[in-house]
Amino acid sequence: MTNYEKMTETPVPSLIGRLSIPTIISMMATTIYNLVDTAFVGRLGNSASGAVGIVFGYMTILQAIGFMFGQGSGSIISRRLGARKTDEASRIASTGFFLAFAIAVLTALFSFLFLDGIIELLGSTPTIAPYARTYLIFILCAAPFSVTSFVLNNILRFEGKAMFAMAGLLTGGVINIAGDAVFMFGLKMGIAGAGLSTALSQFFSFCILLSMFIRHKTTSVISLWYLLPDRDEQRFIPKRTICRQIGEDATDIIATGVPSLLRQLLNSVNTILLNSLAGAYGDEAIAAMSIVSRVAFFIFSIALGIGQGFQPVAGFNFGAKRYSRVRQGYRFTILLAETLIIIMSAAVLAGSGNIIRIFRDDEEVIRIGTRALRLQVGAQILLPVCMATEMLMQSTGQRLAAAVLSALRGGVFFIPALLILSRLRGLYGIEEAQPVAFLLAVLPAIPVAYLFFKRMPEEDGKEMK
């Protein structure tokens, strides 16, 4: 069975399951090595633990760049492959990869020039700043590999090669966990060891993912050759023509990837704002909210992994005009994600205090973190509908709807809720802002999905209205 036949003929629940499992494992592995960083660094004290949370806001910006080019190019690639346009898919993959690498290098260089100012902007306190500076230096050195790893991972996923994507991220996760133990405590490097371990894990993950393309395990190809228009014709190609083609492809990729960029950037703004407001209540509050954010994301990563398993199914079949499979995939994704997130949330709610204690055995951190974790996890049962609708819109090229939904869930509701509730209820308000934002975000997702499916033809093979 060819990859095209697999994506357009395999029963939808089975296909989403097969694509989701490696993606969930990848998501959980990424989250686990972030949690391991938090747990190991927590042994160095509240300031070091807070530093990881502070720098996580910057890492979210790098992820935003990677996801913009990765999901932007991946969404287009899946639709091109669904329409059997392999050369166009390779051109998009190459453009996305090389542009992401160049932008990551420029971002890292700029950040080195203004390192101390960035740390202050991220919400660091004077006691956290030295730790955050050390940790951030290693993150910047690995930035080009980190960003392009997200691009390669997403291209593989959208091709339906989720197992290959998983291999790269799992390798990085294992190296990160082992490196934390060796560098932080074996070699007594402290917070520098955590940063070095994270940087090395991102580099090796990049190498594994890139090798899949070099060894021709993929349908699309990444090569500078594919950036040339009419490359098969033996003739001189003016630079203006090349630049115009790259510009058109880059515009298409960025426009499609903007929802991912908005989502990640707003998450970064959320983290920075959260740390700044929590900082008024001490390093314990920052450490607690940092732990809560990572534990809550670990749970949501299961639902997110299912949604990402749905994305290539939606893109491929939308490109192939097999609309019945898109509808079926959307319904199945919500049902499965809701079921799993309810089970996981119930388990975390039952042992929230002990979970916080794993990362930091400090009574004040546990007190703050326990309440915040219960609120966030309890509200996450609302997210699968938002998540599935966003991914449906992005995978099928509905750019405006995807961007609006991403912005609403990512921060348009959360930031005002955080600012208002923190003034009205102090630290309690900071803890309550995210659940309120989750509740508001689900409301527009339902009519957006309804209107999209109303426009979609009932019969396969017809053009979208």
C-alpha cells in the first residue's frame, strides 16, 4: 500500500489512532524532559527552579517560529500530496526548512546582543537572573537546531510518517534525561548542566530527523535544488524569478502557519505576564506556577497528540476531495480526546499535592501549586473541541478562521482575565485566569466548525463552496 492509499483509504479511526500514538509519545517525551529539567533543577533551589520557568517563555518563542514554518509548510504539503503534486510538496518543504534555519540564527544572534535585557523582560527577579542567564545561553546556542527540528517533525507528521517523527523526539528526550543526571550532578555543573543537556538533546534530535530526509524515507525532499523554479529545464534562471518563487512560497507557508505562531507567541506572552504577576508573591509563586504549567501541558499533550494525528488525515483527504473522511475524523478526534483527557485529569485531581511535591518539596510551593493545578486541569476538559476545530481549519487552509481561534484560545481571553482577576483577587485571581479563558475559548469554536461543514460538499470529489 502506498502512502497515498494509506492516508485516503485506511479506516479513519484506525488511521488517526496509528498516527496519534507516535505523536502522543513524542509530545509526552518532550513534556517529560521539560518536567525532568524542572525536577532536577528544583534540587538547586527556588531561584534555579524559577529560572527554568522564566527561560521557558523564551523557548516558547523559538517553538513559535518552528511551529509556524513546520505546520505552515506541513499543512500545504499534506494537501499537495493529497492532490498528487509531489514536486510542489518538496519545494514547500525545502523553503520552510531553510527559511526557518536562517531566521533562527538571526534570532539567536540578536538575543545574544541583548541578553540581560531579555532576561529582565521575561519577568526575572534579581535572585533568579544569574541562573536564567546561564541557562538561556545554552538555549540560544542550540536555537537553529531546535527550530528546524520542529519544522522537520511537522513535515514528517503531515506526510503521515509519525513513527519517524517520534524517533527524533524520543532520542532527544532520552539524551536530555541522561544529560541532566550526568552534567548537573555527576560533573557538578548545576544550572549550566541543565542547559547543556537541553542543547545537546535538541542537536541530536535535529540530526535524527534530518537523516530521515537524507536517507529518502520521506515522500517530499529537502534540497536547495527545489528552490529553483523550472529546475528541470537546462537554462539560466534569473535571480528575480528565483526570489519571486521563494517569496510566494514563503508567504503561503507563513500565512498558513500564522495560527501556530499566534498560539505559541501568545503562550510566551502569557508565561512572561504570569511570571511577572506571580513574582510579586515571591520566587515560590513563580516556581509553583512554572510546575503547574508543565504538568497541565503534559495532560493536554495527550489530547494535542490526537489532534496532531488528525491533521494529516484532514489535509490529505481535503486535498483529495474525500470530505466524508474529514467529517468522520473531526468527530472521532473530539470523542477520543475528551475521553482520555477526562481520565487523566481525574487522576491528577486526586493526587495534585503529591504531584507538586515531586518537583519541589517546599510547603509554600505545594500550597500555591496544588490549588492552581486543580483549577487548570479541571478546566482542560473544554479544550478538545477548541483544539480539533483549530487544527481542522489550519489543515484545510482556512487561514483566517484558524488564526482567530488560535488567538482567542492563546491569549485574547487569557491576558485580560489574568490582568483583571489578579487585581481583584490577588494570587487566587492569577490561578483562576486560565480556567476562565478556557471556558470563553470554547464558545466560538462550535459555530466556526458548524459553518465550515455546512460549506463542505456532502459528496466526495466536488469543489468546496
